[in-house]
Amino acid sequence: MTETFIALLLGHVLGDYVLQSTGMVARKRRVTVLLLHVAIVGLASLAALGGAPLLVLAVILAHLAIDAVKTYLAPETLIAYLLDQAAHVAVIAAAAYLVPGAFAAGLWAGAPDLVVQMAVAVIGLIVATLAGGPAVGLLMKPYDIPDLPDGLPNGGRMIGLLERALIVLMVLVDQPAAIGFLIAAKSILRFDMASESRAAGEYVIIGTLASFAWALVAAFATDYALTLL
């Protein structure tokens, strides 16, 4: 059951965060784009599971229903985002519980434990980095201020991805204390902004702490999952 759950979860995070472009997210209210996204999730899940097309079909039909509710009915808030992802994970857990041997009967049957562990590490990295971006963005949405200094195009997004990836790496190699140096380095780089505008400084502090907290939770959850395998 565990391998089936991991494989389906890997397919989900690949389809939702790696293979879904920002353009698809922006145009997701179009039925064709929504269906394309669900098809991509299905293909990613089928590839990760190595078979069980009927199980994957059931999962992606549920995925379609959940995404339709989020896209057309739910507000763009952090709570809605977290509930959406929780619903997807609950469906995947139910599928793994009902058909626990799907992975063992697929193409990857008998895969070494290292492969499964690598899949867990990839899931953790994607959740910490790519899934963390929308979460932090939605958290910061009520605090948006118009007078933030201009920076590189998508520079803030790239900084967030890199810092969360580094946090995952530091936790997985058992060096969490090094995260303190990362916080100190970012504080120094952002000192001028904080000194020039209190609002901008508080905005950066809240966003940074939220980004670090998300990455730490994802990293330690991944590390714990790896110890159980």
C-alpha cells in the first residue's frame, strides 16, 4: 500500500507543479485547459505507478471534480489552496487503501528500496519548493503593497525556490543548523529595503518566515518519511 500511495502522490505533484505551466494555471477556467491538466496528471500517475489504468482513471476523475470546485467555486485563499491539496491527498490515500497491490503488480514491481526513497525525496523537494510558492503567495496576498522596489523579473520567485530547496537539502543531510546562516545572509541582503520602508521590510520578513516555515515542515516530514521506509 505504501508504494502505491507514494507512486500516486508522485504523479500528482509532478502533474500539479512540474508539468503544469503558469499559463495553464492562468487559463484553467477554460474547460479544455482543465481537461488537459487532468490528462497530464493521469499520464504522470500512470507512469509512476507502472500500470493499473482503471485505478488511475478513478483518481483523475476525482482530481477533475476537486479542481473544478476549486477553479469555479472556491476563493483564491490559502485555506482554499490547502483544502484542495488535502482533498487530493485524501483521494490518493483512499485509492492506495482500496487497491494496495497496484504498484506491486505494475511495471516497477520489485523496485529497490532506494528507488522508492528517491521518489519520496523528489516529492518532498517539489512540495517544499514549487508547492510552497503558491502557498506563500496566497498568504501574502492581503499584505500586497504597491511601492515595493523593482527587482529582476521573477527574481523573488527564484529566490524563494532556491532558499526552500537549500533548506530541504540541509535537513536531509542532517545539517539543520546551517539554515541559520541562510536566514542571516538573506537578512543582510534585505537590510536596505527594511531600513528605507517599514511596510516593505515587514512584508519581506513575513514572506521570508512563511517561506522558511513551509520548507522546514516539508523537509522534516520528508526526512521522517524516509526513516520509516
